[in-house]
Amino acid sequence: MHRATEQVLVNLALYDGLTDHLQADQGIWIGADGMIRAVGPVDDVLAEAGDVPVVDLGGDVVMPGLTNMHVHLSLGLPGHLADEVHRSNLAELVLLMADSARRTLHAGVTTARLVGEGRYADFALRKGIEAGAVDGPRIFTAGHALCCTGGHGWEADALEADGADGFRQLTRAQIRAGADLIKVCISGGIAGQYEAIDTPQLLDDEMAAVIRVAHDWGRKVTAHAGPADTVRRAVELGLDCVEHGYELTDEVTRLMAERGVWYVPTIVVSRCEQFFRDSGVPGWLMERALGAGPRHWESLQHAIRNGVPIALGSDMPPHADYDETSATVRELEFMVDAGMPVADALKAATIRPAEWLEADDKLGSITAGKHADLLVLRDDPTRSVSALRTLHVVMKGGVVYRDDHGRTRTRR
């Protein structure tokens, strides 16, 4: 089991996740419990910390760990990924997911929101990570995704139901298992052979049943959704978040902004041709995904322009190679390319997801009293999110899980 070491980080510039600029000559005091004890001008922090070991970061930049809000650690796209997942017994599946969790953490993602896994293995993995037996990000999970009979995700371990009563039962079953949120598939998508992206799949009473039960139990609901009209119906019923939103309109994104409904665009999934080729997906899936790209891009631009609250999510494995970086970082770069200011993009990967998860009292920024989930970069992310390509240290809860250059050795 890894244990945090009390230390003070010095000789660093800080992006804290709250302000939009770097703060020079800062210090960060991390307690033996992995919590941040103090942050501020380095001399002040050193005076407060007293005789605590010091780590010199050589002038590099420290920022909060990333949160990826659309993760499947047991991703089973049609092709060899699905074959590997479906051939696995439960123990093998947990190990496959643990490997993906470790890679995710090393990619700088210190918190992950899982939006559909299989066989309740995610709950075992979450417990293992929390106990320190497995290296991985902090996990917030929906358990199984919910869909109608034959609906999106049924062949990837989504649970099927029909009618309001059926969806009430499945929602309660996920909460009974320990779900932090509920994921429901309300339209077709790119990975279902016998559907189209714009196929509506749930009736209003079915969507309303999921939302009502989840809200009664204090859980939020996020929905896999493609077409604007299906999204509009769900938003009017009280939906909390939209995943993908391949065909959003100006009108619907204005409604989302008005109602405070969040958007996780996963823009990489309609632009990742090489990943699809490497994964051996069938031709129909690649054609549908890449064909959705132009409208998906317009959807993101509508959401940015109309002030929809947006959070980072990749859908691709967070650590997957993409244009000489990870899918998580490439997603953030695409968001900026689509018109999101750099300051907003950084918040969409740090403090804003923590707000949606109702965990911003402990996560999302570098502030006294929060978990010491930190990244160290060579370049300045407030100038360009591509600075994340220079990531070389990952710390979660005061424990260093990645250190490419040995910068985190302490000195007295």
C-alpha cells in the first residue's frame, strides 16, 4: 500500500484550478494524510510548515489532477476489445479494468466518472483502489448503463428494461449496488449495429421514471444521447447531463444552458480513425462514427457559444494514444479548437467536474483542505492546454504514482 509523505513542494509556478493565471513562487504543504495543508507564497508556507522535508520542482508548473467524466474501464467496442472483455471471467475482467485504471492514473487522470461497466466489477475495483490495493483514479461510477430491449449498449453489458416500472427497478438496482450516479441510453449511437444515432429509444414515462427515482435517492442522471429532439425531451423531464450529443442544435443548447444541464461532448470519438483501425472495429462502426464528426463538432460549438456547462470526457480509454498524447489531452485540445477559451477548458477538466460530482469540497483545485491530487508539467497550461503533453509527475492523495525525471525526491 502506498502512503503519503509529509512534504513541502517549492520552486514551482501554480495553476490552482480557480484563477486563470499562473502564480509564481508558490509553495504547497502536503500532510502525511495526503491532504493539502497550506498553499501560498513559498516563504509563508515554509514558515508555517516548519521542519518538513522539501521537494524542489525546478521551476515547473503544478496543476490539479484531471477528471475524465466519460470513462469505460471495460470498454468493449465491437472487434477484439469486445472479444477480450466477453471471454473474461469476472476475476479476469477486474484485472483488465485494474490495468486500465493504472494507465489512466499515469496519464494524469486522478478522478474518473465511469458511465457503464459490466458485471458490477467497477464496484470491486473502486473498493480496491480506495483500500490502496490497486493503483487507479478516484472512481465515481454509474454501475451498469440502462437501455431498452435491444437499445444502445445492450451488447456491451448495459441492462435492458421496458416500461416505467422496468426502468425504476433497474435504477434502484444500481443504487443498491452502490452507484454514485445513473447512466441511461435514450437514443442510438455509433456502436450499435441495428440502430442509428438519431433513433429515439426511450419513451417519456421511461425517462421520467429513471430521473424521478435517481433524484429521490440523491443521484444525478446522465444520458447517452444523439438527436436534439430526444435531448430536449429529456432536459424538460429534468435530466442532469448529456453525453456525446452528436446532433445538438442552437435551440436545444440554449435550453440546456437555461436549465443548467451539463454536456460531456467526447468529441474524440467521432475523430479517432486510427484508434478504430487499431481496435479492429467493423467498417460500419467506423463509417458511422467518422460520418458523425461534422455535426458533432457543430454541437460542441453550439454548446460553447450558448454557455452550456461543459466537462471533459473522452469515451476512448483516457490513456489511449492519440496524436502523440493521450485521448484525454487530445479531447481538451479539440475543445479549445472548437472555440472554448483555454481558461474554461482547464476548468472543464478540473474544478467543474468536481462541482457536478458534488465533490468540489475535496477535489478539483489546489486548495488547503483538499486532496493532494497534483500534476507537474514543464510548460504553462494557462497559455495552451497542449502543455499537458509535457506532464511528467502524477500525484494522487500525496502519493507519487509517476515521476519521469526523479523530481520528487525530498531534501531537508
